[in-house]
Amino acid sequence: MTLLNAIWKHFYSLKSGGEHGTLYQLRNLLGRTNVKKDPSKSFDECEDFLLTAIEGFIVTAAMHILRMKSLDDVPDSEVVPEDSWLNPELERKRILSEVTRDI
């Protein structure tokens, strides 16, 4: 059994189409009809979809930590100071490390 098969077995259910954030709900929302219940029948499509979903979950977590409501928002100044890009590289790395640790 591949890792993808194990993930599908535990996290991909045709019954979860109405549950927000589930893989099957996201598959439908994104129109990924080529993603099948059995990942061995569409391995590349399932793998690509899973990577897309994981990236989305990470971005969502980052936006939550940074108190952003949309991708166009500026991170909250308490989390990332507005002028942090002016800081020395070491300080910018420290800020980034702190934020990513919370994600």
C-alpha cells in the first residue's frame, strides 16, 4: 500500500461531500473530477490534488496566524511589523521563523 492509498483510506470518503474542508468536498469544489476513490486508478491526479489541498491548508493556517482575511490583506502588525522588511536580514529571519513555528 502506498502512502497515497493510506491517506485516501483514512481521509477520502464519498460520504463527506457536504463536510467543509474534507478531501472529497475540496475535490468537488475545485472541480477535480479526475480524482477517483481508488488512487491507483488516477495516481498522478490524486497526488497533484493532495499536494494542492495540503498547500491550501498551509496557506489557510498562515493566514490565520497572520490575521489575514484574504490573500490581499497585509499581515497584522502585531505578528509581522509593517516595517520589518527594513530590518537586517537576521532579524527578518527571526520574525519569519517565529511566524512559521506557529503554523
